[in-house]
Amino acid sequence: MGLFNRLFGKKSQGAPPEHVSESVATMEQYLRGIIAHYGDARFQGDAQAREVLSVYSFGGITALALQHQMSPPLAHAVCLTLLTKFFGFDQADAANKAEAVITATPDRTSHLYGIVHRGADGFIHWQQHSDDGAAKDFAEIMAHFQKAKN
């Protein structure tokens, strides 16, 4: 069963709602580490990096949701909270972005699929090793995008 089906194919798991705030805090710590590695000033001036990191982060959200057995609405709440509070997207844009990554996660033909799944792997690696492996992976993705621009 795929990552998407494990998260969104089941009925509510009964995880308590406080997992939303705990998961948001964990994701913020994880994302701050990636941004610090990438370069805060460089990240702040790069709208594409913000967009890509928001997609990459959904992989981590999915991993956390599975680990905490969160229901889809709770995982969606984590996603929307990060998109609005951490990334600074307005609510309508955040809702559209959340729908896009939810739709892309099981769709191997989506241009977002690889980024989401690399994000899940990077997040799990970060949890297990507490190193900058995910940050290096994100920087590699961004280098690919920069190379494609030129």
C-alpha cells in the first residue's frame, strides 16, 4: 500500500488533536534546519525555494501523520498550519497548495510526486540521524531547478 493510501485510505485513527501542534513544532524545527543549511538570506529571497520546500515538507507531514496515526483531517490541519504560519501563504493559496500535494502524493506522473516522496525520506532520515542529510537533499533539488533555469 502506498504512502498516500496509508494516510488517506483509512478511516480516522483516533490520534488526539494535540498531535497537530506537536507535529507543527517538529516540522518547524526540521524546516528551520533545512533553511539554515540552504542559507536563510538565500531562502528568504527565493520564492521558488519557498515553494519547493513547502512541497518537500509535505513528505515529512505525511511521515509524521503515519507515525502518530493521525486522521486525514488532522494531517490536513498540520499542512495548512505550516503553509500559512511557517511559509506565509494566505489561506486560499494554502488550501490550493494542500490540495495539490495531496493529489500529487499517489500520482507518479505528477511533477510534485518525487519532491513529496524525497521529503518523506529526508524527514525520516532526519529523525533517525539528526544530521543535515535532508538539508543536503533539498539543496540538491534546488540545484537541479537552478540548472534547469539556466
